[in-house]
Amino acid sequence: MRRDPDARGRRPLDLHREPRRRGGPWRRTAHVLPPHVPGLAGGASGAPARARSVAARVTFTRYVRPYGEVRAIMIDRAHGRVANRNPFEFADAAEVERAFAGLRSLDPAEWAAAFGAVATEHAERARAAEGRGDPATAKTEWLAAYNFERVARYPAPSSPAKAAAYARERAHYANAARFFDPPLEIVRIPFRGRPGEGAEIVAHLRLPRGRARPPLVMHWGGIDSYKEDRRVEPYLERGLAVLALDMPGTGEAPLRGSLDAERLWDPLFDWAVARGDVDGTRVAIVGGSTGGYWATKLAHTHRERIRAAVNHGGPVHEAFTERWIERSQRGDYPFELVETLAWAFGLGGPEEYVAFAPRLSLLEQGLLDRPCAALLCVNGVDDTVFPIADHELLLRHGEPKAARFFPGGHMGNTPQTTPTIVGWVDRELRR
């Protein structure tokens, strides 16, 4: 079997192993490890040590959402019947329904084939448009091809079929990006990691027109939304440069998530300072969903290197508790939320994630009362993926922070959400 090239440092993981009861709960006993303590053996990489004594035993109920419910949720998103359309930004809803018509389960190979077939149709039309000299249509068709391959690997490239879909997704996006204005540059930044980690960070840089050495926004998403999925035009319109990247454990990131994966950003901050066409002394960071966790952590651990940080819907503390993880399986996320979190952190499945997750708490790590960079907290008040309580917790600790809570679910998607974030970032970078 071909090894997934994007799975550096991860142990093999089958996200699609069916439990004994389809579409229902099953119970596993998991070990909960104590919060990370500096100097504790195994704490540097953050990998859970099975031989270590455990603080407690808990019973975790794993829930597998029935295929019919997944299909309904995804079709509602494709039609825009709910605020969160992820991952259907450039996808036609009728074509999404056509792909689902041939599916009967969440089998990863069948899933990737169904949506990949639609992507192939759009890629063929894109090539034909280029051949007749129609760049506008070519761009539109390449974006649709990219989007359907994004759905084909959704939520993560955790199987050979989905890994292949992600490779095609990147290729189609690169074809679409040839028509972007301002243009997109793929940058490769050396990364000196640990054995088994990658040697470079692959990121997408876009510079605004007509501004010399603009401030820089580093922008990343969560467990299923990668650098190709960052929509940066609102920042470019304000004269800000944007570097889109993958958070640890996702996309082409060279390392998995861990207790110290914030080291991914050290060479990025150095690169920004050394690069002559951006102002590396004026850097903001924006993390969406799970990526908001890393933005919050960096605001405390690397505050001298950034002017502003945004946690847009990310976890902090409560989201890492067993009670919340179990509850979140039945929330807004269409399917395989906990499995995909485990994938991003290089763990062997939901039970290992439940055991390891409490150590990720920024409260337990002792960071929240330390000085931090300017931090904006944004989320939906009814988020069922990561609780609004985590953002309220940030407001009760450490230095004063800005916050804007919106109606609705995960990330509080409203017409005002993105303008609120972009405007705040712009003001902080102009101080």
C-alpha cells in the first residue's frame, strides 16, 4: 500500500474502522494522562506514553453518525441552507447531490471516487477553456475542480484514496492560482525538525498591489481547512500581505500536532524578517477553528514576534475535556470530528485523543495568565464543535483582550464576521 506522503511522523490510523454498532454509541475505556509538566519524560514531543502511570480512568462513548444524517448535513451546507458552507465554497449544489446519489456509505475510497469524478469533469472543462483562450472560464472551472477534490479528501487525507484526492486538490488549486490577481507565490521555507519530520514549510504568499513592504498576516485553518482554502482577498484589499499555511498535522505541514508544535512558526517569523518585500516586524496571525488554538498559544509564547493574534472559533481548555469531546460528536461537525483531531495530532484513534487531549489545555499549561500579544476572540455563541466557554475563559485570564461573539454555531459565520476580523487586524497592524 502506498504510504500517504503527508503523514510524516504519524502512526498508521484507520479512521473508518466501523464500531460494533453502526450509527450509534460504543464504549471504550481510555487512560487520561496528567497535564504536561516540564521535565516529565516524554513531554518534549507531547506523544502519549502508554507505559506512564495514569491519573484516572474514564469511559468514552464513541458515536458514529449514520450516513443518512451525514448526507443531509452536507447537502444542506452545499445549498447554503446553513451559515457554514464548508467545504462547498465553489461547488454547485446540484452536482453535490449527484455525487451523493451514487454513495451508500462513508467508505473513504467510494467517497473520494464519487466527488473526484465531478472534479475530473471540471478539470476537463478548464483545460478546454484554456485551449480556446477563455481565462475567466478556466479559472472558474479549476476552482470547481479543486473544490470537489477538497470534498473528496474531506475531512482529512487519512486513507490512500483521500491522500490521492488531496494531491489532485493541490494541483487544481495551483492551476486556478495562475489566474489570481495579485498573483500567488508558493514559498518553501526550511524547517529543522526532529527525526521523522519534514524539511520544509510550504506556504502561499500574496502581496497587495501598490504597497511597498506591507505588514504580513499569517493565516491558517483547522483540521479540515488547509492553506488552499484560505480566502485572503479582504486582507489584500486593505494593503496587507498574506502568508497562508497549514497548521501542524494538516495539509503539507512538516510536523504533527503536539505539546510543542508551535516551533513550526519559529522559521516562519525569521523568514518574514529576512524577506525584503514584507515588513516582518509587523506580523499578525489568524487561526481558524482548531487553528485558533495555535494562534492563542503563539500570542502567549511568541508575543514579542507578533503585533496581533486572532482565535476564530478555536479550542482552549474545556474543548479538551472528555465530557466535551464526547458531546461534540453529535454537534455541528458533519462526521469524524474526533477521528480527524486524532489524525492531526498523530494519534491512533479517538480513544487515544481523549486520553491525550487534557494535556493540550492552555490553562493547565499555565499560559493564560502570562503576558500576551493583542488577541481577538471570535466565535458563535452556540458552537457545538468548540465551546464558547473557552473564549469566555480567555477573557477571565491574563491581559485584557478584544472579543466579538456572533449568533450561530461554529465560528459564528455571519456577513459581519470576516469584516470584523479583518478590520481589527488592520487597525492593530497600523498602530
